[in-house]
Amino acid sequence: MDVHIMKSKIKSRTTILPALLGAASLLAISGNAAAQDSKAMLDLLVQKGLITASEAESVASESRKNEIAKSIEAANKKTTSKFTIGGLVQAQYQFYAVDGSTGADPADSNRFELRRAQIDFAATIGTDWQAFISLIAETGADKRDYLDKAGISYKTDFGKITAAFKKVQFGVEENTSSTKLLAIERSVASNYFAGGAKVATTDAARQGSRLGFSNRHAGIFWDGNFSGIRGLEYGFAVTNGFQNSVSNASSRNNQPDVWAYAQYTAKLGKDANVQFGLNLGWQPGDDTYVLSTKQDSEVIGYNPFVKATVSNFTFVGEWLGSHVKNGAFNGGNASPYGANLTAAYRYEDLEPVVRFSYLDTDGRGFYNNDVWRNSPGTGRIYDEAWTVFIGANYYLMKDAVRVSLGYEHARFSGSPAGIAGNSASGDGVCAQLQAVF
């Protein structure tokens, strides 16, 4: 071959290759169709003898690297820096029987149910913003699908502000995640204070005997801390008055509620700590119900509590107190109160649990099946209740799967209407299988 011709081809390649690399890279990152055009162009140049097959592969490989780099750069420019998804499934069986002091006893409750099916989404936007949403379905006695919580929060050096529909800070057991409850179901005291009225289309059909005080509300929440005092946390919120609704209907009382809390956690040793605090709430004119009678009553609530952990032992104690203006069955003021005492000891994967709960509605009254979930209703109104729960949790797959079994005995007594000898007792057995992901 003539030396001049050989030099000419070499010069042509050294000139063409950089240009090809740039052109092929632009085509590759422009989409699938453009990438196919890039390959066709390289194949044609090989056929014409302008470049070799190995040089064509080198150009194609370099263009793919540029494409990946551009994709990573585009991803880094997105505002969502983290996205998580999680969920919960609980299936259970329960048997409950109640014996009343008068009249025929109600039929036993004996059934399986899908207790909860929940899915959670959360996204961190940038470094300080977060959005979250949780959807939950219950196919048992309540038969409802609803929004568990949803909101947007902004984090600062001093705390976090959140615009959301979620639970207010009142009731330790009520605010404990359903995945981490020590007893299988929440207590009669927790259900009375946090459980909502049985919402229906008319006031007469509501028939709710629970106080309907805390639980989920829509509003603005602040959760703060003191940098100079380690372990001290506080917060407050302003929310709609009506619970378990993302907005207040025009027919309901629109006076906002005010909530506040403060709590301190002290570390007592390597495996020991204690937390104590106080939760407060004020509803200046909520739509509360005394059985079927609608009353725009002022409600003041207070909830002191203590939680202690020593090695594998856990203790939680709380007092739930309130003052309800014109909240008694006879139209006078009422001061319902309750208490929960729960203890558990975890030995490897086995965790025995015992809980005592007490409720006194001070003349306001309640139906037994409104506060003791899944129990057969006697149709009578009681004033006091106490229960004892004994059970155990067994953890599998690093706590992702849990099997629970428990027995609870309940007593109901008193009558706001003045019925002598009004009482009932009940026994319940519950087994639950839980999976968290």
C-alpha cells in the first residue's frame, strides 16, 4: 500500500473518531430512536472502511457511559431525596361472651377477621421537607376504610411544624402504633376517650356513648425540643373540633381545639430509662354526644403518664382525666376518668404481658360494646368498667412477624339512669397474626 494513502487513512481516523464520539454520545442520550440511529451510522462507517469494528465498539461504549452519567445527573436534580413504603397486615380470631345481670344474655361474638391492612408512604423532599400518607382498611366489626394520616412537615433546628390530619398527642396507648401494642387491643379507657362517636347521617342514629375527645384531627402541629436540655420535648397543636374528619362540615361547631404536651426522658443506665410527661387538650365547643343527644360541650382533658424500661422489662402507666360541661346523662357536668397500667417482660422472642384498665364516666354513661371492642352489647348503659388482660407475644423474623394470644376479663357496673343492680361481666380470648414490612 502506498505510504501516502496509509497516512491519509490514519489522519482521517484520528479526525473522524472524536467527531463520531461526540455525535454518537448526543444521539445516545436523546432517546431510543436516536440511539438506534447512532448504531446504524457506526455500522455504515465500518462497511465503508473509514473505521474498524473495534473502533466502532469503543465509540458505542463511550456513548453508553455518557448516557448513564446524564441519567445520574438528572436523578440528582430531582427534589425527592428519599421515598419509603411500608405496611401492616393483621389477621385475628376472637371469642367474647357477656353475661348481664338482667334480661337475656346477648349472643357470643365468635369470628375471624382481618383486623387491619395498612399501607404507608413517606417522601423526603430536599433535606427539610417531608410528605406522608397512610391508608388503612378494617374489615371487622367497624367495617371501614379510611385515611389514617396524611400531611406535610418542615424540619428546623428547634423542631418540626406539620400541617396534617393525624392523631393528637393525648393518650399513650392510643398513640402507640398498632404494630407495637403490648396488649392485642386497646383498653376500655383508651377506647372511651379516643373512640369516635358512631357517625351516621342523622343525630338520632349516631348513638355514640364514647367521649370522642382525642384521636385524629386536622390542623397545625408543632413538635419541638430544647437543645440545652437533652431529653426534653414539647409540642402544641390547633385543630378542628370534630374528630376523625379531614374537615368540619358547616353544620358542626367550627371552634378550634388546642392541644399541648411536654415530656422528659432520662437515661438511668446502660439498659434503663424512664419517660414521664403530661398531655393536655381543650375543646371549647365540640359536637359531643351523650348517647343520642347532641351537645356542644366544652371538654378539658389531661393525661399524665410514665414509661419505664429496665433491660427487658417495660412498664407503662397513664391517667386519663376530663371535665365535660353539661356532659352527664342527667344534663349536669361530668368528669370522666380512666387509667391504664401495662407491664411486659421480653425473654428472647417471648413477651408475656399483663394490663389493668379502669373507667368511670361520672354519670355520663356508656354501652359496653362501645368501649370493649368486639364484645356483645347488652343494650344497657353503665357508668364504670374495669378489665384485666393476660397474654403473650411471640416474635419471628426479627420482629417482622408476631403471633399474639390473650385473655381478658371485664366487669361493668353502675347506672347513670339510676337503675339498681345494673351490672355485667365478660370474658374474651383473642389470637392475632401480624406482619410488618
